[in-house]
Amino acid sequence: MIQLSHGKCPFSAGYSSFPGWSTLGEIRKLEFERGNEFPDISHLDPAWPAKWIAESKLVAYGYVLPAGEWGRVVHGDLTANERKDIKNAVSRIPIYRGDIFLIDDNDGGYLVVRPRR
């Protein structure tokens, strides 16, 4: 995982295949359980809402499919029904001033943290 420079938002809205928000602490724990690197978040509140999002609907939909199917998404080899499912399986997530882009996963996913106002 790569920490994004200065936490700047690379886009104004993203997409997610998961409807809810987790907490930053929950996501950190899950990433460590998966054996993934995670940046130091001691300066952030682990109770803040956090969510993995993607810049495009297609990338977000890729997270719905089993890992072995990712290549089909990247190469545009989805069936007509799968392309239709994108509308139902993926939701648009607006990016607000103050949202923090903590890391990216090098696959088109970004972890956004939404500090409580």
C-alpha cells in the first residue's frame, strides 16, 4: 500500500460496493489480519468512519466478484447481466472537504477517512 501525498483527494466522488462505513480502527485490524501493510494512524481517531472507495464504478464492481475474476473486470469481459448489476451493486460516495485519503491499494482502491465534524 502507498500513502497518498498530503492526503489530497484525487477525485470529487468515488464508488463503493459496500453500502456502510466501518471505522478506521476496524479497517486497520482487518488489513493486518490479511497480512497487509498499514500506515501509522496514531495521530487519527480510530473511531472515525472509513471506507474503501474506487474512482470508477467498474473498479468498485471488481471488489464484488471473487478475486480470481478480477481480470475479467480489468479486460472488460463482463456479461450483460454483470454490467447491469454494476448499477445495483455499486453506490456513489461524495467526497467532502476535510475527508482524508489515507492510502491506496495499487488496484484502484483508496481508503477515505471521514473525520467527525
